[in-house]
Amino acid sequence: MSADKIARAVLTGSDGSQLDCQFNPSTLQITKTSHWNAQPTRGSPNVPRPQFVGAGPEVLTAKLLFDNFDIVHQGGTSVTNAMERMLGWTCVSAQSYDQDTPQPPTVNFQWGNGIDFTGFLQQVQIVYTVFAPADGTPLRAIATISLHSIPDDPPGTNPTSGGISGRRCAVLEDCDGLAQIAYREYGDPALWRGIAIANDIEDPARVPVGARLLVPPRTQAAELSRSGGDPADGS
């Protein structure tokens, strides 16, 4: 098979930028986890029954090689520009600051007809291995990327009930409060009201330890906090 017949992996950002892989990875790793929580029972001789909390994202890990000689002769960008583009996908774009929830672009990894994976770049590790003797310009780099999938919000169980769709659940642990959960999930403890309203909680101070709480998407939590009820306290 000639070189132009080989399917190359391609990285495409939701911002419209694209990065063609010169060399396909020798291996790809995809992992997925599920989260369970077991509350110990004092004095019980039995092992506590675990409760399913939620599923974690799928994670694609790949090691990609970029070489300046091949890039330039194929009419592409340099190694340093390719690495800057990849690092840029981990940053919030200027355009997204106008949105309620600014975030970096998502990235699609596609390789022929077998691999099609979209997520956000959780980590990019770049190792430069070859440099130009004259000025030290990087000529070759190995980029290890970690792509985390972004699940769609599941629909409500009853379309006519007005239920709020959520991305995940959280378990209230000892010494926890709704404000602490809001801080962990959104980075903003003030959004505890959105969690309270989404779970029909009238008194946040009386939520029992071990309760499973629906954690709505941040935009919904912000809307509920602005327009919903006014429970007394989230801590």
C-alpha cells in the first residue's frame, strides 16, 4: 500500500482547527471507570452493600510522534506550531468568555473507520527529543495526550413531569454540605441552591449522610439558583 493510501489519524478541535498526525500511534488505550460508595455500619458483622454513584468518563490515551522534516516536506506546520496548537486546546478561547460557562474546545480524534472519539484534553505531555544544532529549534517531539469523553445529559425519566436532567450524582458524606458539593462540582459554593432545588430539598441542614443527590449541569444549577426557591442555608 502506498503512503498516500494510509489512513492517518486526525485531531480536530471544535474551534475549527485541525492537526494531522504524521505517524499513527502503535497503541491506543481506552479506559472507563464506575464509582461505588459503601457506607460502613457500626457494629455490623456484614460487609456494607455498595451503592452505585455514577459512571466515569471514557478516557483515550495516545502517544503521538511529530517530526519537523516530514511536516515541512508535506506542506504542514512546524513541530513547535503543532505543539502550540495542541496546548491551545487545553485553554479557554477568547470567544467562549462571552458564554455563561467558558471552557476549552472539545477535540475529536479520528483514525480511519475504526476510532472516532470526542472529548476534552485533560492532559498533554510533550517531550522534545531532537533539536537543530544551530539554534536549538525543536525538530522532533513526542506528545502524550489524554482525552476525556463528555457524556450527554440524560433525559428526564418523565418528559411531562418537568424533571431536571443531570450529568451525575453525588453522595453526601459526613461533614459535607450542599455548598461543599457545589464547590467540588462547579468551583462555586454559591450554586448550592441549584442542587437543593433540583433535589426538592426544603431544609439543606437536614439532608442525611449517604443521601444520593442529583447534580445538574452547571448552567442549570446557575439558572435554578437565580430563579428558584430560597432555602435557608447550604452548609
